[in-house]
Amino acid sequence: MRRLKISFLLFLCLAGLTACSRSNDTDNLWLPIKGLSWGMDKEKVTSLLEGNGVTLQQEKGTVPNRYILSKVQTCWGFKGTVKLDFKSFSEGGTAYLTAFGFYPEEAEEGTLLKNLSKAFGVESSAPPGNAAKGLQWESKAALSDIPDKDIRQRAKDLIEVIWGNIPFKETASEMSRPLVTAQYTPSEQANIKSSIYLRGERASVAVFAKDDNISRAIDGSSVK
């Protein structure tokens, strides 16, 4: 009996460690749909969703590579429409998931904001220069927090390749920026829904830095 109790306690400890490691995984940081991860290529996203009976439909509009999920999804306790943005970081290369948009059908604002802060694990703040409208959240994790020295250096190299020619984009400051940011925009008119928009480009870079093939492809033919 004593051995059985010890074995059970050991199992709980190991399960707890596994759960912690999953919750700290930055690959899918803040993404509310199981299986999705930042930097996932469009073909893999399509395959994942189709396995759940959902297809991607390209949205007609001014945003390139934006796709709408064919079925309503439940995110953060509310049902609504999901839109995914993909971006290619190399000329004519693969498109990767870099942003997630959610448009709730009906949502009590106070409850929604409370759910978001709880899910993100950080408190919201007013966006700079837009104190009266919307809220934002910033992840505590940044590229500079990557523990592996070689992967961190590769992320730094990718930052320089991808954004190196953009004015005011300094590598050191980019490395210290949040991996993921979330923006809540309230409904201003009856025909315009409120939305939650997650930007995960830096989280995608963190994923790319762990993959030699993707890193080389971006480094060899970057879209500036």
C-alpha cells in the first residue's frame, strides 16, 4: 500500500510538471484553438482544421493572406468568427501563421475582458495614444528570454534579416519586445463587431529559430 501511495504521488508530480511545461510553451502562446501554433505553415494549419471539419476561406479585402474559418469557433468562452493571417518571410516562400483574429457574435464586454486577462495571465492596459478606445495585453516573454544561446542568436539574426532595413527597428529593442500582443477593439457601430486581434510575429520568429531549414530559407531570401 505504501509503495502504491508513493507511486501515485510520483505520478501526480510528473503530471504537474508536464502541465506546467505545456502552459509555458511559447509556440502556441495565447492561441485559443488546440493544435495551432505560431509560425505554423498554411498547409499544416489547413490539414489540422480539415481534420476537425473546418476549412479555410480566403477573405476578399485589403489584407493579403487573410483566411476565415468556415465554422463558428468558441474562444475564451464565447462563440464567434475566427480569421487567420499568414505571412511569407522569404521571396515566394511558405506562408506562416502570424496573427489570429476573433470576432465574437455576442459578448458581455466585462466578462470577455475578464476572461482574456485570465487566459493571458497579464493585466490589460490602454493602447498608446488611444486611451479611450480598446485595450491591449502584452506577453511577459520576449525573444531575449530564449534560454538556449544558439537559438537566441539565430532569432537575433532572423530579426536583422526580416526587419533590418525598416527605420527605427533596432535589433536589441525588437528582441526585448513581447512575443505576442493582443488588442481588443470594442464595437463602435451596430454593423461592426468587437474584435480581439493577436499578433504573433515575434513568437513565429522564436519558432523559426529552432528550425534550421526554415531559418536558412528565410536568411537566404528575405522579404524586407
